[in-house]
Amino acid sequence: MSLFEWVDFQFPTRIFVQRNSTHNMGTMIKEMGDRPFVFSIQEEIRSEDEYQIILTGLRKHTSGCIVFDEFQTLPNYDQIDSAAYFLRRSGADIIVAIGGRHTFQVARTLSFLSQNEVYARELKSKKFPTKKNPMPVISIPTGLTVGEESSPDMFGYDNESQDFFYHRDYRLFPQAILVDPSLVATGNRNELVRQALAVIAASIESILTKKSNEITGSQSLKAIDFVVRSINTLMTDQSNQGARQNLALASVICGMSLSSTSAGLSYAIAEAAHLVTGVDFHSALNILLPHVMEYNLTSSASKYVQIARALEQNIQDISIIEAAIKAVEGVRMLYLDLNVQQRFSDFEIQKSTLGDVASFADKHPLIKNTPREMDKNEIETILITAY
């Protein structure tokens, strides 16, 4: 049995997973808050009918339901401040965030700003006052979010100044996550594949980060296993409820792991590529993963052996380095089997923008959470290789 020096893990959030449960969510939420502030970014609402069912339940079972649906896309700093002011004056006692990655990121920021005398643009500095605890948040994912529903992170981006902030505060763990697999694992084939493979990418990244440990590693490997076993089933039988539930669970489990380890290099560059060029975040993460795996291969070879097994690669009677290479090959084979685009050039991104993407990513704190140190030039080299 291998020994470990230190394990740092916490996850205080309640998780509810039930198929076709949107009509029951109001009943569950009333036990946690009586005056919910429902927040969503509209481009992340995938089913208007299911969204309205959730709102109907909240209106029925709580004394006052405030709906804030003013943002179509990721808001800038001024818009975040306006929403925080509205939340502060609303008398709400809990935030119900319904949506995807950006919805949850902004909801956590609002939960913090509404309770403290701070503006969004001040969050770039670590010297802001944090006298009061954030408002509790309930996460209801409408897609596979690479675990963003589970995260204790704040992230904001101002498209006018091209400025951003990122902070982790363990008081921002959601109070609860309500998952309806019928709501989460839907969408067309390409979208489902893109998001499911991004869960694998984020799980692999969690394993490779500096803060990975036995608990988070086991969770990440389980998330990979759920996706690998389920995604091909859904490609041939999209009505398979067991496979849909596995994908929904994989996203949450991935998030539980990342909530302790944090994401790393692939995530930081993918976020930069998404915000600078407009390319879909999940697609960017998938494109970058094998290149980042190759970059870190020699520094984390033993971890790659476990990844290769989870990807159902045959690693019997081969060396650790050979098994590590098999892990990278396993990712690429999965992409080929599912006909996933593997180059940024497939998305009509101008090669001249890669320098801007590298500059943005180089400022992201998460690039430090990788086994090998790197600079802006190395980030740009990875981007060019992935182009």
C-alpha cells in the first residue's frame, strides 16, 4: 500500500440527483431558503419548459421568488455590480443559480458582492474586505459543466477593459446541487459529445495538478470511467437513462475533485481562447488536453498509468513511459471514434490571435497549478501546436 504525506479535501455541499425532478425542486429548495433569488444567464437555459417548471415550483412553495434573467451572455463588471445591488435590496436569503459555467461563476460573485461593500473591478485585488459570509447558493445545472456547479471559485471578465478576476474562497461552496439527468444530459449529439469529453479533460487535469491526492484522484478516475462507459451507449441509444445519469454524475464528481485540486493549464488556456476568440470553451479544452498531457508527460508519468487504464488502454507488460504515452493515445483515439474536431483551425480562428490568447492565459493563476513551470512563450507554442 502506498503512503501519502498529506491529503487536503473538503466538500460540504448536499447533492440531490433524481431523474425528472424539476417539478420537485421547489419543495427541496424551500427547506434551505424562503425568499430565493433565481439567477440565470439566458444562453445557458437549454429548455425553457423545464426552466418554467422550476420557477412554478419555487413560486408555489416559497414566500417570494425573485427572478433575475437580464443577462443574455457573460456580464461585464458594471452589469455585475448592478445585479449585486439589486440582490442586496431584494431581501432574498438564497441564490438559486440555473444554468451552466458562467451562470455559476457569476452567481457566486453576486453572493459575495451582495454581502460585502466591494465592487466587481476591485476583486482583482486580494486586499478587499471579506467581513461577511457570502449568501448561500443552490446550483441547478442545465448541462455538463466540467464540475462548475460544485466549485467554490469566483470568476469575472469585463469585455470592455479585457480585465478579469479569479478567486477561490471555501465559503463559496454551494449549499446544495440539484441534478436532474433528464435536464443535464440532453442537447444534440455534437453538444453532448463536446461536453462529455470536456468532463474527461477536466478530470485528467485534476489528476495531473500539484494538489491532486488519493481522494481527488479516485473521484477523477471514476468520472472518466462514467463518461467512457456511457458516451458510446448514448451515441447509439439516446434514450438510455442510465447513460444520461452517469454523465450527469460524472460532471458533479469531476467538480468535487476540482473543488480541492483546482483546474490547471488546459482550463486556463481554454478560458483564454474562449474569451479572446469566441471558440466554445468545451471544444477548446478538448483540443488542448492531449497537447498539455504531452507537455507534462515526463514529470507525471506514473499518474498517466491510471489514466490509461481508465481510458481502457492495454498497458500490460510495458514501461511506465510507454503506458503514459498510451494515455495520450487513448484520448486521441476517443476523439477519432466520436469524430471530434482536434484543431483550432477547424473553428476558423485566426492564427494571429494566438499570441493574445497566450498573453491572457499567462495572467491566469491556474497556469501555476501544473507539474511543470511554463511561461508565455511555452503557452503560445502549445497553442500553435494545437492550431
